[in-house]
Amino acid sequence: MEEKVKPAIQLSFNELCAFSAILQYYERYTWNATAPSAKRSQRFLEVYALIVKLALLPSEKATTLTVSEFGYLKTALDLFISQVVNIISASESRTGILVSCTQLQAYIDSVIIPKQS
């Protein structure tokens, strides 16, 4: 049974780099915070495959992502934002990071949530 595919998304080079870095952080964080298991290894492989997929994607072309890939993007972004808020002291740089991440969240939400007619 194939997994559902969501609509194509268009990401800039900077957004691709940001998502790759955030996914790498998410992968390392969850690897270290989770007890060894088959599920943890499976998640590691799926996240790593998504990182490679994003790295190989030319920025001018759109790609389709599966529902689980969107889930990883959303979860990784949520974790990253919470860690930025909890670890980095308030500053102009932190505010800029949070604004950029919030914009990425809004974009992902707009792609994931089907538009109501």
C-alpha cells in the first residue's frame, strides 16, 4: 500500500537549507533522547532519506512529499522552535530566527491543510 502524497511544494534554496539543518538537529535530538528500538532506527532512516531528498532537490522545481514527510518537517520545526525559545536568550537574532521559522510553519500548514471551497 502506497502512502498518500500531498501537493507539490516550492521551496527556495534558503528554505531547503534551513529545513535540512532543522531535520539534522531533529534527527540527532531524537536519536539521543529516545531509547534504542526498531522504531527509532526506522525514524532515523526516514528522516535521513528526507534530508537527502531535500538536498538533491533543485530550488527552482517543485516536489511532492508524503504525509509522513510533511509530519517530520512539522515536528522537526516545532521542536526547533521550542529549543530556540528555551535555550537562546532573547535577542534580535533569536527574534529573526523565530519569525523565519514561524513563516515556514505557516507555509507548511497552508500546504498540508486542504483549502476549503
